[in-house]
Amino acid sequence: MNIIGKKNIYFLISFLIIIPGILAVIFYGLNLSIDFTGGSRITMSFGQPVNDKAVNLVKSEMSAQKIKISTIERSNNLLFVRTQPIDQSQNSKLVNSLKKDFANFKEEEFETIGPSVGAETTRNAVQGVILASFLIVLYITYSFRKVPKPASSFRFGVCAVVALVHDVFVVVGIFAILGHFFGVEIDSLFVTAVLTVIGFSVHDTIVVFDRIRENLKRNPSHAFGQVVNDSILQTLDRSLNTSLTVVLVLLAVLLFGGETIRWFIVALLVGIVSGTYSSVFNASPLLVLWQELRGKK
Amino acid sequence: MRSPRFLLWVIIALTVISVFINLPAFKDFNFGPIKNLNFNQSPVLQKIGITKPLDFRKGLDLAGGTSITLKADMSSIPSAQRDDALNSAKIVIEKRVNLFGVAEPIIQTSKVSGDYRIIVELPGVTDLNEVRKLIGTTAQLTFWEEVGTQSGKLATSSAYPINLPVGYKKTNLSGSDLKQSSVGFNQNTGKPQVLLTFTSNGQQKFAEITQRVVGKRLAIVLDSLAITSPNVNEPILGGNAEISGGFTVDEAKTLTTELNAGALPVPLNTLQSHVIGPTLGASSLDKSLFAGVLGFITIVVFMVALYGELGVIASVALLLYALIVLAIFKASSLTPFSVTLTLSGIAGFILSIGMAVDANILIFERMKEEQREGKSKKTSIELGFSRAWTSIRDSNVSTIITCLVLIKFGTGIVRGFAVVLILGVLVSMFSAIVVTRTLLRLKYG
């Protein structure tokens, strides 16, 4: 199998997946949860499946108390309502009046996040991703410092991070599309998922890079592209088997893990598939491309 | 490397300890012919001097409860006293929560970019009205003078302090008349004492009261609890009082903090609050545990299908891995650094099982390759480990770096996830390098 020879095709596939996502981010924006924007979220249960009548009654109770609703979502026995920030006394008033309307009404969850906390979460998330990427480049540059010429350890670091950024774009892009069409929200769990994907992606990339490093030492006479291609093929079984195990575990959690972490798991699944793809088809071919461009000068 | 036999004993010991820690306490359990089995760790732990109960510390999302982040409004507090004021506000909440009887509350203060915050987590409390009573009002500091038993009817009043003997009457002196309280030392005896400084308004009221109650007691009451009731030895006219009464430095500090709660009241605004009903928490716990067990079985089936005998060995190593990590979680409840199990933490744990498998897969694939090149089974085992080690090390270090960043920048959920993942990665390296290798060496060595 000649992966390096067809590298442009693999780069193209990546772009075809990433570009719609980027367009979705630009045109639709991200469907940010109250974790970032501030607001309140109430989870209600009525002891029976939620019907239209119940939803309308909740709506009218809320407007009677001048609570502005952002979204209402229902799933079987639960009703999820997102509103502008409301405080505890407003909430207890609402709960008391809803208890009069519905015999088995229960507030399962109530969360309020002030706008300043939301801004802080956003800032922390962005800082976290940037700092983690930077540290990973540093670590790889250090760890691969003995890699034989013409390769340079800094390039390994940068290529690993390009693969990582690829995965972040894929996950964020797909969630921008999911957010627009299915109302899927980006919350702080999503940030956790993205950061895990970063860790996993680099984890995967390093396994391939480690083999390249070893093969470069063993066969100094071989062409760089050839060494990279061999290394990818030698580690392919492992890459696929590992990803498959993690994907299987995630599928188990997705099917039985409950609703609260469903989209978190989906984000992980997308990211891990993308991470495996990028470490095999992007990170290492990119090393070769860089090498070729330098060679032409 | 030590001999495999020695390591095997270490592994067996670790397994036994982990199982011992993980087993839930049970009583009168029947299993086939064996009747009335009992098991409880506490007596054993007590023998080695551990009295805390051993249990997983569950986060609010699993246990149900309320978490609130409050912002202290410091606009009226001089900047030098803001730390004191924040601490006092925290102490007030702590006292109320303890009085209310919440098990394992967490009350922390934090300073984020100039904001003074108090974070309160109350497991099991889901009634917001109760929560508001606990933290929604600022502290009331009042002074009560001893008037003798003739006004016993006062004791029946609902506003009467809970732990104050009958015979006190509320004065017109209150927290707003107190400027500041601090710890000082008596110049003659060198013993710690608590100093009170009153405002000019308070100075006048205090002078009147102390003239009236010389030789009797003046109780100081925070909310509804008397915190101290010193004897008034002489009228104090200058607005500066000292309470000396054989306390330690720590006791003096506590009293000062409590007094400052009245002197430096800070209004608290809710920045963030989260109430999770108990049924929601319990069902999340059940579901994620089930998912974890299912995920584990999936891995075992997959590994055995892929690698046969090797897969069985890897599964044993993984089982031990899961036991050790869970034992660390549970045992950490005895230390100040207890790991709180949250929904995202369980997700991190399940993911770390995936990463632990990866180390095994890396090693096995490498062994296969070495065998294909014609090396003996024994040699390929050793080569498989030594050659896979660099990639296991580098990939896990990068995961650890990401986790450290998460712990630094993350908020609650994210941090819980990262702590679990970092523990998982560390134990997984041990499991792959020590456990899998020892078992392989014993079998094929």
C-alpha cells in the first residue's frame, strides 16, 4: 500500500470534511450552551410522557412570570427548558405554581450560570487548547531530538499539532452542523471531549512517529518517503485495533450511558475516528511533504 | 528488573488489597451453602488508626444536591480587609450548613481575576428555599446583655439564640457598630486575645451597655448561635475592647473571623447554581456503571478474539488495572486529596481503560512482528516490550500534559475528568509494563 504516494488524495478528503464544518461555524455559528453564554436550564419531569398541553402550560406559566424562554426540548418523561438567567426565588415561585398545575411535577435539575462565568469558561477553554498544543510541540521536539537528519524534531512536533488542529476542526465543524440542524449544544463537557481528542490524537500520531524515528535509525540509506510509508504500514494494525477498542467502548457507553453524556460521547467518537485518520493519513504524509518542499529549494 | 516470581507476589498482594478496599461492606449475606457472611473494612482500618469511613466520594451529579458559586460584593470593604471578609462570609455559611446537618459539604473560597467567590456544594440538599436560608442572607451579629432570670419569658421567643442560657436581653448594639476585630497578645501574659474596635456610633452604645452590665456577661451572637459571652469587668468607654479568656491562637482566630462576619458583612450574589434531583443522580450512576461494565466486557471479548491467549493475559491485566484505579478512588476518600467521582470522571475512567488496552495492543503487535522476523517467543516478548516502551511513554506523557492543562484551566466537570484520566494513564502504564510482562514471562519464560 502506498499511502505517501497518494497523500494529496488523503489531504483532499480531510479538506472535504473540514470545509463544510468551517462554513457552518462561519454562517450558522456555534450553538453555545449556557455554560458559555450564561442563562438557566431547568429539567422538569411530570411522572408521565410530556404532551403538547404540558409544554404550553409551562410556557404560559413562564411568560406569566416574565421568564424569557430560549429553547424547550422534550424527551419522553423529561422537559428541558433553557431561559435567560433566573434566580432562586424566581425558580421556587415557578416550581410552586407548576406543582399546582401538575400533580406529579418535579424539578429534576436547575442550573443558573451568570454571564461573567460563561465568558470565563470560554476564555479558559481557548487558553487550555492553545497551551496544551504548545506544550505538546515542546515535548515532541524534546523527545524526538535525537532523530537522524534530514528530519528535524521540531517538524515532528508541528506536524503532530497540525493533525491535532485537524481533529479539533472536524469535531467543532460537525457539531456546528449538528447544532444548527438538531439543536445540539456545545457545553463544557464538549470542551472536555475536544481536549481528550487532542490527547488521543497526539497519542496516536506519536506511535507512528516513534516508528519513523526507529526506522530512520535502522535504515539510514532509505528514502525518507519510503521510511515513512513503511512505518505507517507497520503501525497500521495497532492504530486500527486500538481505535476499534475505544470506539467499541464508546458505543457501549453511547447506547447505555444515559442522556446526560450522549453528545459528549458522540464528540469523542467523531474525534477518535478523526484522530486515527489524521495520524495515519495526515501527520506522517505532512512530514514527507515538508521534506519535499525543503528539498526543492 | 526483579524476578518474575517476586513481581507475581507483588501483583497478587496488590490484587488482594484492591479487592479488600473495593468490596462494599455487607452483612448476613447468603451464598449457596455459606450462610450469614459478614464483611466490613472498618474494624481492620481502625486497628491501623483510620477512623474515617471508606467510601467512594460521589459528585453532585451522581449523588444529587446543590452547587452554588457566589460572588462577594466587596465594594464597601476596604481592600486590605477583603480577604478577612471573604473568610468570615465562608465561616458563616459553614456554621449554618453544619447546624442544618448536611453530610460532607464543600465550602471553598477562590479569587478569580479580582472576583471574590465562595463555592458551596451541598450533597443531598435539593430544596432551593432551604439553600437560600443557608447562604442567601448576610450574617447578623448581635450583642445580648445578661439581665438575670426575671425576664425568663424572653427564652420562649423564636429569635432567642439556641445555645444561650436563659436570662439575656438583646441590646441595640449590632454588627454594623463593630468596625473590626483582630487577634492580639496580652502585653503582660503574652496570651492571645481578641480585640474589638467599634465605630464612633458603636463606641457610644458600647459604653452605655458596659456601664450597665459591669460584673455580668455580654453575649455575642452570630445569626442564632452565641459565639462567646465574656464577663464585663469594667465600663469600656474608648471604643476598644479586649476579650481575654485563655484561648489558643487558633481559637482566637476563629472568634475573630466570626466577629468580622458581622463587622464586615459582604452581600453575596449568585453567579452560578446547579440543583440536581436525587433520582436523576442515581439513574445517571446506574447507567454509567452499566456502560462501564459493558465497555469492559466488550474489550475483553475483542482482545481475546484478536490475540487469543495473549488477549486473556491482557484481560487479566486490565481487570487488575480497573481494580487498582477503583481502589485508589475509594481509598482517596481517607486522604485530603479525595477524588470525587462524577459523570465525566466515569467517562474518563472508561476512556482510560481504552488507553490501557492500547499499551497492550502496541506490545502484542510488536511481538508478532518480531516473531515474524524469526525470533523465538521469549526473545520477541522482551523485544516487544522494550521497543514498544518509547511509544507508550511518549504517547502517555502527551496525554498527561493535556490532563495537567485541563486541571489548571478546567472548571469542575473538566477537572474531575482530567484527574481520573491522569490516574488512569499512570496505573495503565504500570499494568501494561509490570503486570502483562510478568504474566507473559511466567507463562512463556
